[in-house]
Amino acid sequence: MDDMRAREVLVAAGLPGDAELLALGENAVFAVDDLVVKVGRDAVRSPELRDRAEREVAVARWLAASGVPAVRAAEPGVRLVDGHPVTFWHRLAQAVRPAEPRDLAGLLTLVHALPAPEDFTLPRRELLGGVERWLRLAGDAIDPADADYLRQRRDGFAAAASALVPRLPPGPIHGDALPRNVHVGPDGPVFVDLETFSADLREHDLVVLALSRDRYGLAAEAYDAFTAAYGWDVREWDGCAVLRGARETASCAWVSQHAPTNPKALAEFRRRVASLREGDTSVRWYPF
């Protein structure tokens, strides 16, 4: 999502174009008075993005009814503005401290205890579903051989994941369970990003932190606090390596989409691909 284009969409929606930018990734997220406004990518070219935005609002309603602490939608639906899905959220009180892995574990415990929602259907966690779109956005900025390599990994891990036997009962999951998606306000931790909610293997949510420990520099003590709070370490499960490999593949492809305009993204993409090709699990990856 380009910042300039996102601000054009804000103006078209009747909002100030100079609003404070809070985050820029798959969505552009702005603060507008007591609201947070999320501007999605062009849904004309990718119609599934509007469906995803509508599902995120539905998830917020479901979590509210289920008593799970999470950000609440300020409007019941999605506005389509110049082809972009726009959603509105109540702004949370200022954080009292940074979120920690143990905060995430407590929220995951609540989500993993929930049955499937009754009034809408959560999709499978298509962890690898965005790989082709991200590689397409990367275009000629990346080596075609690297793109083909990631496609081969995608296909291999998709097949392997479909054959996994889970340790935990499948059901609702967050889908991108990282401390950055948790906000710790005066009343405690809440989820702030709901668009990846899915119905799939609960282990998906736990592999994320295991990969953070191994690749992104999460301290062993913080990871141990996470597993202690949740009550289980997913690394004890023999399917962990498969879900980890799938997530590494997706994370590598995700960075590629930024390569055409950001040299740092291109460098990070090349570092990640090289480490995968060499099978070197000790190479540090950096959040982007």
C-alpha cells in the first residue's frame, strides 16, 4: 500500500488527508480523532481483499460477543472508496507498556477455547495463499530463479501441511500471533489486528513465536514465558518443522513485494532466500 494513494482514498472518504499514519503494510492505518481508519489495497484487482475486510469486522463482533479482549469496529460494515476497502475502528487508550509474548499467550488461550462462530464462516489459514500475489508485485526486482524457488517451496510445504496430524483440536485461530498484534492498555492486553483469523490447526498460532525465537531474535526467556503461560511448547510436536517451513516461505515472499521501491526490502529478501537455499537456520532475519 502506497502512502500517497492511501491518503487520496482518505480524502475521497471525506477524511483529512494529513491524518497521522500509524502503520503501512498490507493496509495503511491512520488515526483520525478517536478513530482508527484502515485503508486496504485495491479490491478491484484483488476482490478477495474486500471479503477479508468484511470478515475482519465480523470477527470483531464475534469476539466482542464472546468476551475476548480485542479492538472493536466503529462501523458495522466496510466502505468501498475508489475501489479500496475502508474500515473504521474505535481507537484504544494509550499503551501502558509494550506487549510481551506472555500477553499473547493469554489471549490465544481464550481464542483457542472458542467454538466456531455461528453467523459466518472462518476460512482455512491459507498461509501460503498470498505467495503468488506477492511475487507478482515484486516483478523484475527479484531474481526469477528465486521466485521459482519459493513457488516450489510453497507447493511442497502445502502438500506436507495437508497431511499433518495435529496435537491440539483444530478450531478458531488468530493466524498471525505476534506481540505486535497485541496492545496492552489500562485494562490489559487486547488483539488489534483481526484480519488473519481463521479456522485451522491451533499449532499455526504457536509456531509463529517458535520461529521468532529462531529467526528474529526473540529472547529464549521470553519464549519460555510464552510457552509457560500457554501450557505447551509446539516444538515438542513433530509437525512443527512443516508449519515453520511454510511460514518462512510466506514471510520471504511477503518481503519481496516491497523490493521494487525499497532497497532494504530487496536486501532482506535476498538474505532470507539465501538462508533457505543453504538450509542455514541460524541466519538472523529482520522484521520488515
